[in-house]
Amino acid sequence: MKRNEVMALIATTILMFAVCLSASAKGKRNVERGMTKQEVIAILGEPKLTSFDMYGDKWEYAKYNNLFGDSKYITVFFDRNGKVVQYDTRIIEPNSQTSNVQQPQHPTPPIYDGRCDPDGRMDYSYSLDDASFSKLYNKVKKASFDDNKFDLIEVASLGCYYSCAQVVRIMKIFPFDDEQLKALKMMAPHIVDLQNTGLIYKVFSFDSEKDKAEEIIRNSR
């Protein structure tokens, strides 16, 4: 491997590790469905903009990311009882022309769809947020060699936590079962929604590989 490629890999792994540590730390203070306005303020601070309609209130925030130079726009929706019913994030990359993208409309009252328990607690609120995971996914996918891909996953897994759906996306980067199992073994100790492991087993066509995946997950606890 050329020296420049080695240096680029080292720089990328250090950067992704920093992102994962940051995302993991912030994940323990995520906004969750059912929170009150006071709890949201404790996490995000006072909103930049507020509005309301027949469904409830909408709070908007703008957060600047010093690491990547991009901006995160956060929208929190409350029902008429002042409880969180939806949380949206939108990333604006540097020099992006999408700053005038229309904000999402206020949602209709939510129904239970299996992504959280009946009390409204998110099962995977501490996993990587969508923006951080997308950065990791793209870095792994674009890596030149499989060894580089696994190095990125290994370093990221020192500080990141994943949902089963995120693990599946990373596994599917690799075309062969043994590579998918290797990726799973690295990420399994950091899965936060074990009730959804069925998503992982569906990646494999043969029962023997499903059994290996089950054993990896069981031994990772």
C-alpha cells in the first residue's frame, strides 16, 4: 500500500473515531418521544424559532459542527399537551445551496409502529444519529480494500453504538457471508436494540450462516 494511502487511512480512522465518540456522548442526551418542553430545553437549549398550528408547537434549532464545517438544523414537534411527537434533523454541507429547503410540516398525531415501545421510549436512542452513521457508511464503502474497510469499522466500534438496521447496512457493503460475519463480529458488542436482531439474520440465505450470526451476537453480550 502506498504511503499516501496509509496516511489517508490513519487520518480517516482518527476522524471517524472522534465523530463516534462525540455522537456516543451526545446520544445519552437525545431528544425522545414523550419528553416535555423543559426536558428538550435541558438538552438543546432555547429554540431559535418557534411556531404553532392546530396540532401543537414546532421548535427549530441551528447547530454548527466545528469538525466538518456543516450545520445541523433540528426541528422538534410537540403535541397540544407539550410532549414531543417527532424529532427531525437536516444537515447542510458547507457551500450547500439547500439552506432554503422547505421545513417539514407538522406531523399528524403518531401511532405505535414498532419502532418504540408502547410507552413511547425509543429502543435505539443511543445509536449513531443518521448523519454520523452516513459519514461512517460512506467512508467504509469508499475504502479501497477490504482490510481498510474493516480497519474503519474496528476503529469506529471503539466509540460507536449501532442499531441493528445500521449493522445490516454495513454488512451489506460486503458481498460474501464470511466478510459479513466478520463485520458483524466487530459491531455486535455495540448493538443497542437486540430485540431487532431478526433484521441481521435475514441478511443470510442459509441456516448455517444464520446460526453463526446468532452465536456471534450471543457471545458478544
